[in-house]
Amino acid sequence: MKKLLLRIAPLMTAALVCLAAGLDAQPAPRLDVRALGATGNGTTKDTAAFQKALDSCAAAGGGTVVVPEGTYLIGSVMLGSHTTLRLEKGAKLLGSPDANDYPLIQVRWEGRLREGHRGLIFATNATQIAIVGEGSIEGNAALGPLRNPRGPCLVEPVECKDVLLEGFSTKFARLWSIHLGFCDGVVARNLTIRSTGSNGDGIDVDSSKNVRIEHCNIDTGDDAISVKSGRGSEGARIGRPTEDVVITNCTLGSGFAGLGVGTELSGGIGRIEVADCVFTHGVNSIYIKSRPDRAGFVEDITGRNLDCRTTTFLAIDLLTKGIADDEPVTGLAGLTAARRISFSNIKVAVTTLLDAHSVSRDKPLEGLSISNVTGTCRRAINLANISNATLRDIHVTGYTGAFLTKTNATGPGLDQIVTPEDTDKWNGRIDDIMTPKENGDLPRPQSPR
């Protein structure tokens, strides 16, 4: 965690400093949307006034668009570089129910590039943009279920650099609330996100890097936070991984996973850290998922100081999850490579502690470490096709059946583990199994410059 923070912190600090400097520079405008014709009455469409204010800031080289208290009915609007959208306390952006108010563009949806409606607040190829303040953004529930073409997300920066999302709340259903597509340098802080229904994710980090999510309260119908990087041959060709993501001090509730890794991971996923978080409810706290046609890699997934109250603490399924792609990556190359997954200092009150039996014998998971776990579970640990697995200092009660079930799983002292007490007996170093091999390792994502 410290090494990753050291890599990301200078980039985040520089981004925020540059953003602040750019917005404070004179004569950067500060425009009130009401002064440009917005009514804020919740029934009259204010899209034109919002876009006029945003365009004026972009044309001036940057500025702030202020949204005072009121309910503003809008369609899709676009932010330009060096622009902040500030939602004052009591300000609500309400998505229009008319799908025609969201232009059709190329979007990434479920791992593929396809036609879809532009997000409610959208940006593309923009630098130093921000949405901040104590206001709220609410999508129209009628548009969430749209699929062909995809409906509009609430917040959707694409190919953007240095993005700040801070302080506001969102409400939506049946679609992603915040979609970060191909972005570099994002801070999401002090957000309150609520959604319901399948596909109702909170934050989707999609082929993006240098992302920090902190002090957020997310409760969703699907994954609270999802990291992904494209699907099938298209995702592999694009080849843009999600990497260097730090999630800290968040409260995560979900209909499926608090943190979902995959199944769309054909571009690769690496260096994801989650720390000091509470998983309040849901099927899984952490779910790492793929299927045989995905290819890609998932590596260096680490967590510490987690409080898990879901059905399952950690599930790893690399064989059965996700949508079959019509351009699959076939053969051995289509199997996702997984390595170096480590969790420590975990408190659980779950039904299943660890289920990692859906892994291919032809491409085993390399390096799994679980340590310092306390709490209760009804079922303990099931491992299959894993090398260098380490279980240390696991103190759980309440389970029935075997504590450890394993098939083709190896690791230091693993054959001697029958009860939780046996996990206290091995005194090896976890670092020994979490160090990359010199030979045969997948190419790893490069550190940010």
C-alpha cells in the first residue's frame, strides 16, 4: 500500500494543485447558471443555460459554473478543460426523462464499444475538470433500463486527465452511476452514491489508471465499485489495463459485490488496493471474476483492515462468470492469468470465508495469501488449482464441515492445515510468495511516469 501511495500521491497532488491554480487564475469566470437563464423549478428544461455556462468557461480557458439551490431539469451537458461544476447545498440536477436529450455516441458498455446515450454530465479528452459541492445528481429511472442503445450514466468522463469528484450525492437505478472510461488521474472523495437494480453499479473504473476513491459511502443494486478493462478480442486489442487504484475509508454495500474485479478484464487489471473499508451487506465483499474467453490478467490485488459483513468475504471465479463474447480469445491464451492476491487484517461475519475453487488447472492462480482473519463463518475455505497459497493466523468460529477443502492447491504448510489453529504454526514470510518470478511472469503494467 505505501509503495502504491507513493506512486500515486505526487500525481494526485500535482493534479489538484494544477486544478486549483487553473481555477483561481484571473480572469477565470465564475458563472451562475441562473444568470444565464436556468430556472431551477424542476419542470423547465435548463440544459441550454447549463451548456452555455460550461462553454463560456471552456472558451475562457477555465472557470467555475455555480449551481445554486433549486431543482434543475437537464439533459446531457459536456464539461470542457479547466472547468469546475459546483453544486451548492440544496442544488439538484435532475435527469430529463426524454432519451433524445442524451445524444447517441460511441460508449463502452459491458466491455464493448457500441452505440449509447451520452452521460448526463459528460466530458471527453478534457484536462483538469471537477464536479464538487454538497448538491445532488439524480438520474431518470425510466432511462436506466435502456440497453440497445445503452442509457445515460450520471457522470461519465472519457479519455480525461486530472478529474476531481467531491462532496456530492447521486441517485439512480439499473445503470452505472459514475463511469470512468480511459481516464488518468482521478480522485473521488466524500461521495454518497445510491442505486438500485441489476447493473446499478456505483463507480466503474474502466481502463483507467491512477485512481483514488476515498471516504465514499456507496450502496448499490449491483457492484458498489467495479474495476474492468474491456471484453474479449476487442478488449485485448485495445490493451488498456486498469491499474494503480487505491480505495480507502469507504463504506460499501451492494446487491452483488462491494468490490468487483472483472469480468471485463481482457485489457488487464493490476495494482488494486483496498484498505480500511467496511462492507455492510451484499453477496460478496470482494469478487474476482472472469471466464475462459476473456484472456487478460488480474494481479497484485491487495487488501487490509477490512470489516466484512456480506455473504462471502472473498470469491474468486475465473471460469463461469460474465457474458460470453462473440469475439472470444480462444485456447490457453483465453484463460485469465491471476497472480499475487493478498488480504490481511480482516474481520468477518459471513456465511462463506473464501471460495476460490473455480480456477483452471491449465492456468493456476499463482500466489494467494490470507492472514490475520478473525470472526465467524458457516463455511470456511475452498481452494482449487492454486500455487503458493498461504493461510496464516486465521481465527474463525461457527463453521461446519472441513475448515480447508483443497484440490491441486499447494503452498507452505498447506498440507498440515486441518483446523484454524494450524494456521498459526507456519512461520514463513508472506513476501516470499508475493514476489514476482524472474521467469514466466506476465508483462506487468509500467509505473506511472
